[in-house]
Amino acid sequence: MAIMITDECINCGACEPECPNNAIYEGGVEWRLSDGTDLKGEVVTPMGNAYDAESEQEPVDMDVYYIVTDKCTECVGFHDEPQCAAVCPVDCCVDDPDYRESEDELIKKKDFMHL
């Protein structure tokens, strides 16, 4: 499953530089699938969503840091645990119950983004 940031976020920014997939953005900031990945041009993610990897996308949240689900691999293939949750001082980086993925699916997502 992907990780999400709850409304308890204090906007400290500790999580953002820890993400190996550049999946974490400050509230209100537009995101790109290509940020921190090898993706370019038109792509369909393992989750089935189509994007122009280099086009800006609408922010997921306007007020607090957020995680782009299509980019989150829970740090599988990089670390033993999600780094955002490990560094969060208020424990607001939690499992997103709406997005359940197996370890194999998370590895495929990582391999898709990092050719």
C-alpha cells in the first residue's frame, strides 16, 4: 500500500528529502511523474493511470505535504521501512488504506520508475 500524510502534518518538511522516488511534495506544489525518476513522455503507471510524465499535475493537497500514490513504493527496493514515516516527528506518515499493494507490486512500480 502507499503511504499518505494526514492532516496532522506540521509542514516541517523532514519527509520530502528522504523519499527515494521524489513522491512527496509541499502542499500546493504541482508535481510531475518525471521528478526523481527515469520516466519521460506518455506513460501508463502500474496502477493504470496515464500521464505525460513531464507535465505538471494538480497538487493532491493545498495545505500540507502530500505523497503521490503513483510514485510511492513504501521505499521497497531502497530501504527496510518507509523513510518518511521514520523521520516524521508527529507520526503523520501512515499506510493509505485506499491503496493496497503487495511487495511484488511495489517492486514492479520501483522498477517501472527507475529503469
